[in-house]
Amino acid sequence: MSTLSVFLDVPAAQKLEGSLLKAYKLDNCSKKMFLAYKVCMTQEGQPWVSFVVHKIRRQIAQDPSLNYEYLPVMGMKSFIQASLGLLFGKHSQVIVENRAGGVHTVGDSGAFQLGAQFLKTWRGDSQIVYVISSQVEQHGLIFQDMGFIVFEFSFWDSEQLCMDPNILFNLVKGAPDGCIFVIGNIDYCKLTQSQWTKLMATMKKKRIFPFFDIPYQGLSTGDLEEDTRFLQYFVSEGFEFFCSQSLSKSFGIYDEGVGILAVVALNNQLLLCVLSQLMNFALALWLNPPTSGARIITSILCNPALYETWKLSLKEVAENIMLIKEKFKEKLRLLGTPGSWDHITNQNGTHGYLGLNFQQVEYLVKKKHIYVPRNGRINFTCINASNIDYITQSINEAIIFTNGSGG
Amino acid sequence: MSTLSVFLDVPAAQKLEGSLLKAYKLDNCSKKMFLAYKVCMTQEGQPWVSFVVHKIRRQIAQDPSLNYEYLPVMGMKSFIQASLGLLFGKHSQVIVENRAGGVHTVGDSGAFQLGAQFLKTWRGDSQIVYVISSQVEQHGLIFQDMGFIVFEFSFWDSEQLCMDPNILFNLVKGAPDGCIFVIGNIDYCKLTQSQWTKLMATMKKKRIFPFFDIPYQGLSTGDLEEDTRFLQYFVSEGFEFFCSQSLSKSFGIYDEGVGILAVVALNNQLLLCVLSQLMNFALALWLNPPTSGARIITSILCNPALYETWKLSLKEVAENIMLIKEKFKEKLRLLGTPGSWDHITNQNGTHGYLGLNFQQVEYLVKKKHIYVPRNGRINFTCINASNIDYITQSINEAIIFTNGSGG
């Protein structure tokens, strides 16, 4: 037997699992809790699933008429149509004019992988990408691996405890012509229409290419249309763009790897060229996208009664999130915790900034076994009736003991 | 609105769909038939599904205890273990010694994409790949896109109407040191143990890296172990290799995109390094592989009773294929078709060479609307009671009218 391995020079790769989750898992304390899960959690601490999904899953499993053949490279047509309808509205300009299309992908990572390969090949002159900091680990990495220069940004003002559009305006002003801006996720996009108009004017002047990221439509404000309204502005202004839409989180089918890369072009002819190139990349990446998740989503989106039930379940989640945030704020108020906590309820969606500084976050992790990312951005659905007292008391302690305010 | 499109320079990509399928779809003749489908078909002309799958699908849909959270990057551990067990045998040397591992991928294209990315990065000095001609469109393309030089090979001897190992021996002898050989699919690998030994000796001398392709274990001979026995030879000889295993076809869950990239290394430490690098690539490709198909397969493989039922269904398929081939040969004999047709029954698996020359194939396509690839390699499960007479009569006609023998 040869003793010289082919793999002799292959080093162990850096651990992929976030160091926070790793530290949490190694912690033996019974009180430990992790507040940075990606997905929406129920009050029982389980990943949320829209109840209409269970029913559909059973129906699909019992349907003898279904064909389990390979999908075409582009994916499931009805799923793509339904997804685009959700993203832009069924009667929107781009759909009526046949200039919005999509490729069915393996989740949002697949959509970014596909989009990045296209941009690498067909926009070779502009290899600079701006990615919002909360997405840099996931999407930034994809661009970086392909040789793009990736800049990370955030427009959370940790002094004023709010999103500051001016940070974004200045960033866009200073960005090089023709670069790519990954804009998402929706929680951040609480600009007013006139602020968007201002942003778009600069983007257009600098030929900045928008790559939107819609990871949980409907879970931000609880209103599907409201969550993607800003896309309409870009459509109206004649922008061409990519948009990754993953509906896994909005239905609670996290492990199905379901998404689309939506494309908006100036006309149908351009769109078809772009889609044909994207399919060439998809062919080598996975050939046929997986069907199960797309089948569940399509069954729900194409049935008016199920669609309404699903919408209701999203609204409930958004209301529950707001309720948790209200309770959370009230508990801190009752404890007399220094600082204003309005920023908690001013943020939409599952994830939001606690507005704690690094010392305070460190206190929570090290002394209280509450695992919070360095920037203090947590998943509020990880907070429930059984842990809210411990969490708020610990935050109160962290602020008093580190002798700072909430800012 | 700006009238200059960002996508102005993007041309339409070449059509991906094979030209044969395209021509078939455009044909208006009612008698038309397509004999080159990738998947195993039933006698009713539907994609085959192992009957045990339906039952499991219903059970899974009704199981309230299942968690639909994201899988880790590596995928579903139990699925990987079960797949490796199937590939090498649960008690095989490489599994006992902890030097076989795998990454859960999106089908076999995903496995080849992942493996090729690894080889591109970590074996930069050898960028030459040999791919068997039946797989060159699918896997060859992946290597080619990444900058590898791809050579196509076949060891079907169209004069003698059989596989000729000497073609393979000479090819390996002439191949450059350190190149990559994609060996599959199983139907081709009907070498005897001593022929494998001879092949391995040359491969080892030339440090050729084997990348196996197991696209339908159990559907070739009807015997799961028999179909992958040659992997044991490579293991025993101390080879390190990659192996793509896709079980979609063996269960009839084509649209689930389920596969693994199996890795065999000289020891556990090397294996872990390779797997960690593969995970880095998977992270950017799809982050989390889809679960549905893996869950179905694992449920069946890990339940002894279901496993036996599944094995039985594979055996049935293999027997049916042989029955079709026998009938096919008999019909040609009764028609007095010139030539020997033993090569039909001498080939294993769903796909096999008809042994027709190009003129004869063209006659079938153009005059008889029977769509057969240029090399005459068809899917025998596309032949059934309702079309066998038309097909055999047409072949008889093709041979007589083109005035040649079957060779």
C-alpha cells in the first residue's frame, strides 16, 4: 500500500460554525441560552412552521397523480410564477410586460451563487460588492470566493439607536461607479419613499447594480406587500436588478432549500438572454433543483383559501414578535433599567439590535450564559415566557455593572 | 427611464436541452417515441418509483415529531452514514477504520461540482480529466467550466458489439501522470477482478485519481453489493478516491436532488481535512442541502423490513429489464433481422447499446420517428408491450433498407 497520500497537502479548513454557537454548545451551564438562531422560533422554543404547511405536506404525500421526474434546469415553472407574483404583485408592470423572470434555486445561497457567477462573467469590469454586515458571513463569502472585493456596511447608528439613512446615502455616494449593492434584508429597508428616491438617484447616476435579498417576506411587518414595496420603486425608476427570494422562513420549511433568483430587465428579449445564461450556470451547479419545498409553497400560493390562511399565520407571527418586544421593553422599564428602550419596538421583524455595547454583550455571554452576537443583534423570537425574566434581569445587571447606558 | 440596459452585452446561451429531445418534442407524428430518457420507466411509460417510497412519504408527512430546521452544511449525518454503508458495506475496512466519509450534496451534479472545485484548488498540477462519453454532457461540462481539459472515452467496441477492456487499458497507459479518471457508470464496469487488478496497477503507477460515479446502485444487476464490488478492489489496493453516489434513481425520487460525495482517504486525519475543505465549498454553493429525499432514503435504509422490501423492488426492476431485452431479441430473431443480437442481453442495466450504425439510427429517427441517440445507446425501460413490435419492426427495416448488418 502506498503511504503517500494524495491529500497530504490539504490542511483542515477553518471551522465554519460561528464561534458563538460553538461556545454555546460547549457551555455546560443549565441556564445557557442562544439568542442568535436564524429562524423564527415559537413560544415553545421550536422552529416555527406555518400550520397550513402540515396539511399540504400530507395532501402531497397522498396524491397518486404526482410525477416525481426531474425538474427542468430552470426549475418548477408554476413555483417561479407564484414567487414572482408574491414579490412584485401579480399585476405589476414587470410581470405584465414580461420582463421579470426567475430561476428556481437551492435556497438563497444558491441564488447568490448563481447571481454572483453571472455577474463575475458578464460584468467583469465591476467586481466590487457592498454587503450589509448581517449578511456578510453568508453572501459576502460567496462573492469573496469568486474574487470580488467585498465591503461590509451597516447603517445602524449605535449612538442614536436607530437606522440612519444618511450613513447609507454617504456610502452610496462614495462607492465606485458600476459596483454591486446587496440590499436586504427587509427589516433594514425602512426608508420612506422619498428617501428611496434620493438613494435611487445616486445609484442610477453611478450605475450601481442592486442585488436584493428577500429572505422572509411577510415576517417583517406581517404584510407581504409592505415587505417588498421598495422593489416597486426600483421597478418604476427603470432599474434592472437581481433579487434573491427565499420563502423557506416564511413557510417554516427551512430544510427544503427552496428559493429563486428573480431577474428584472428592461425588456423580454434581454430577460431571456440573462435567464439562458443563468441556466447554464445552474446546469453545472445542481442540474435540477429539488422540488419538495417548491411544491408545498406553490400548492399554498395557488389556492386562494390556503393563501389567506397562510397570510393570517404570518400576521400572527409578526404580532407575536411585537408583543414580545413590548413585554421585553416593559420588563426593563419596571426594573428601572437605565436608557430608553424604544428602539426595541421601533425595529421590525424577528431580528433586531438590543442596543448594548460590547462590554454589556460580553457580560451577558460570560456571566449570564446568554449568547448574544457582538453587535447585540438578536432573534427576538428566542425570547419567551419562560426566559424573559432571566434575560431582562441579566440585561439590567449588565448595564448597571458595566456602568453604562443602553447606548 | 434609462434605455441602456445593464445586460446589453449578454447573448442568449446555447440551448441546454439535448437536440434529440428537442426534435422529438417538435415532431407532430402520433407514432413518435423517445428512447433516451434518463430514468427507469415502468411498463406504463411512467418514471418508476419504488413502492416503499409512497408509504414512507405518507409516514413522514404525518410525523409530528419531525423538525424542519436547517441541516448543517455537511448535511444529514444519518443519511451520509447509511449511504456509505450501502456503497462500501457496513463492516467494510474503510468504514471500520474511519477513513471513509461524505458530504450530502444536491444530486450527483452537486457532488461533481463539489469534487471538481476541491480538485481544482488542491490538485492544481493535474487538470486533465477523462470522462466516459455517456457522462460527458453532464459531468464533463462541470470540469470544463472550471478550466480542466476534458477527454471523452468509451470502451464500447462497435465492431465486436461488446465492451473491450483493452481500449480502457491502452487509454490509461497513454494518460498523463496524475490525471483524473471519472469511472462510471456501473453498467460499464463489467471487468473481471483480474482485469481491475491490471487497471489499478497502471493507475497507481501513474498516480491517477479515480472519481467514481454510482448513479443507480442496485439497478444495474439488481444486486446492491454486486453493483459496487469494484470499489472494494480500489479500497483494498490502498487507493484514495472520490465517489459520487446518487440514490434518486434507485428509489424513484428523481426530483429531490439527493446525493453524496463520498471520500476515501488513507487515514481519518486526512479524511477530516478533506471533508472540512469540501464543506467550505458547500457553504458557498447551497449552505444547507435539501432534506426531503435524504429523509425518505434514510427511513428506508435504517429499517430492516423496509430495506428488504426496497431491495426486492430493485431486483424486480432488473428482472423486468432483462425480460424486455429477451423479448426484444426474440422479436428480432422472429423477424429474421440480420446480425447477432446477443449484445442486447449481454449488457446490464437500464441503458445499453443497440449496436446500430449511424445510418441505421438516422433511419429510425427520420423515417420511423423513433428517437435514438447517435451512438445507438438507449434506455431499454422505454420499451414496453405497446411499442415493442413497432420498434423491432422498425429496426429490422432500418437494417434491411440501409443494407448493412447489425454491427
